[in-house]
Amino acid sequence: MKILHVCSEMYPLIKTGGLADVIGALPYAQQAEGNDVRVLLPYYPQVAEKLGETSEVVTLGTFAGVVTLRFAYFNGLGVYVIDAPELFNRPLPYYDENYHDYMDNYKRFALLSYLGAQLSEGLDNWWGRADVLHAHDWQAGLACAYLKSWNSPVKSVFTIHNIAYSGRFQAHHLSEIALPWSFFNTEGLEFYGEISYLKAGLYYADKVTTVSPTYAQEITEEIAGGGLHGLLQTRQAEGSLQGILNGVDGDVWNPETDKNIIANYHSGYMQGKAKNKAELQRYFNLPEEKESLLLVMVTRLTEQKGADFLLANIDTIMQYPVQLIVLGSGSPDLEQALRNAQEKYPNQIGVKIGYDEALSHQIIAGGDVILVPSRFEPCGLTQLYGLKYGTLPLVRKTGGLADTVNNSNKESIENRTATGFVFKEPNPEDFLDAILKAIKLWKKQKLWSSIRQNALAQDFGWAKIAKQYQELYHKIV
């Protein structure tokens, strides 16, 4: 089967979040199943640097001007890139250094979708027509609309990675992006008087998926649906909405082989985890105390991710024999609050503002508990990395977090299904209660080791997830 993924990022070529990790793994897993898989990306500077030499496929005129489609193999996978310097030759993919969205994002990502649809239709004569165009998030949502406007036989799947970002733009831009005005209505692109690229994907795709079964249900409800819950209820009723969990790329995230950590380890040899913890404490100038429960957090510092729950309880938590390490960036207020906490508790808290891929591996390998207290979380990958590395996740019961972490209580510990700590309500009180349960359990090292073994035994590999997508594709092709 010929599959084209249309997306705005792919690890390790360009990454701002979990979408990149998915595209860096799923196409390879599908290729391993015998499919002919390719990916289309914008030709950002970071992509150009890492992709290396490319060959020209075609140069063509579009509503965004003359652009060149290029191609290269990257680690054995065919990757197309859109060479349009005026639109994509920028240091950051979505916004400027002040976090202001680029004013021409409507045109930049309409072009990504347009060329994705064209490519699936056979723009590259050597590859021919795709069986399935798989579009990801709002940046690629219009691809499904273009196919529909051309009455294309190519089938489309649209995956929502985060419904909070809907890609909304002024309606008058519709005349600039080669779509008919007939698409501007509630049964189409229109969304509260504007156009929504996310809604385009939801409405026009043959099938809609999202990244966990629980999130697929949550977004059909008003509180989590971002104003699109009615449309999602319709798609669910017709059998066209499905939740498929994300996975973990075992080539990138594997404590047995990870080159980013100081010592490798596995379920039968856990001494390496202790060495990683000591290295992490040294890196952040914290006392090398084996007895301290080391809480870690690798995250975007936003209210969605629940960092404020942690900060609201920081004085209480620091009264216990615990240490805390945070790597992340985002809200200036949250960044400053973490710096203030570090100054107040220099022997217990380590903070690094920014993102460091290698360090994130060391943090997850060295931590005892990884905090993912999100208000909402479509799937979440950080908790999956924690399970893979025997770093017990502490999560809120929402989205993919609810689907992947089993709370540690008397029953789950006894039947060996406990893998972490789960709290229900999105508030500081419930979060603190979960932290205190973890601190209490840490004192019972035999039980802790048992739960850690449960975590290490979990399987979130991409091979079985690729098979679920394969079944979905076969339903529509």
C-alpha cells in the first residue's frame, strides 16, 4: 500500500513536540510491514541541514508562488520537502522569537496541504498515486479538503494530535488558497465566522483518528471538544472516529542501548539506573543522595501541563526527603516561579529552562518519578518514556495518560498491574495527595521495585500500532 504522511515536523529533522516523535517512528513501522511510505515536510533550515543532499522532483507555480518539491532518503525512508524560502526559511517553524504566530501561516500550511494533496495524486511521476494520504494536525488539515474539492479517488485519514490548536484564520484568505467558496459553510471549513484548517481535516477526511481511546471519547464532549464536539459526535456515530495510542520508538528510547545516558540498564540489571540518578544529581549540583525520591519533569511550561500544580505545593513537598529536577520552557511566569523555587531550595531543586534532547534522556533515566500532571493530554509520550525507563509516571486521569498508567493501590500492587500514580481532579490538592502516596511508597523499596518491574514490562512498541493503522486503511481503500 502507498502511504503519504503530510505533516509539519518529524524527529530528528525538526521537533517542537510529540507530533515529531510520532512521524519519526510510525512511517518506519509501516514500511517494515511492507508498505511504500513517504513523508512530506516543509524545507525548514533545520531540515535542510540534517537531510543533506536532495534531488529536484518538480518546480511548479502555486497560489504561494513558484516552489520546488525536493526528495531524499533519510535513514531509508523517502522524504519530500517543499523548497519555498520566503515561506519556510525561518529559525522557528510556527512563530517568531516573541512567540507571535507568523502572519502568513494561513498560506504556509495551505501550501503544505496543497502539495500533499497534489503529491498523493501523482505529482511525482516516479512514485505515482498514493492509496492513502495521512494528514496530521491542523497544519495538514486542508489536504483532505483539496482532495475532496478535486473529487480525488485518493483516500484520506486525519489525525488530531491536539485539538486545542485549530488553525483558525480570517475567512477572506479562502480566496488566496485555491479552495472554492462553497466550502465556507458550517458543513465545511467555516468555524465561528473564520476558517479552521483543523475542521477541514475533521470534516473532509474519510477517517479521523486521535492518539488515545480516552481522548477520542473526551473530544466528543463540550468541555474538551474545542467547539468541534458536535462534528466529532457525528463522525463517531458514523464509525469514522477512532483512538489509536501512540507508541515509543525503541531505537531512540531504550535504556539498554541509549547513548544519551551515562549507564545502560534493563529489568534484570537495575544498577545502571542508580548510576544515572547519581549523574543527574551531579549535573544539577544536588547532593548525591540515593535515599531521596527524585521527581523529574520534562515538559512545556504551560497551564495545560499542570506545572502550576507543582508550584502551588512546592513548599510542602520540599519538607520531605525529595529532590526535583525540571527541564522545560514556556510561560515566562512559570519559568520565573521555578527559578525562584530553585533559589529557595538549592539543595533540592534543579532547573534548566529550554530544551535539550540528550539531557531529557538522562533525566528520564535518572529519575524515580516523572511528573505529567496535565489538565488534558491527547496521548502523552513522556509517561511512556518513563514506563520504558522504569521511572514511575505520576499523571492525571485524562486522555492517553488514563489509558497508559495504572494507579498503585492495594489491589493493583497485589495483582501486579500497578505502574505509577494517578490522580483524578485537575487541582493542586489531588496532585499533592498523589505525590504524598509516592513518597510513602518509596519507603517500601521492595514494593517499589515490584511496581518498577511492572512498568518496564509494558509494551508500547510501534509495530502493533502500525498494524492498527493498516486495518484502518484497509477499511477505506
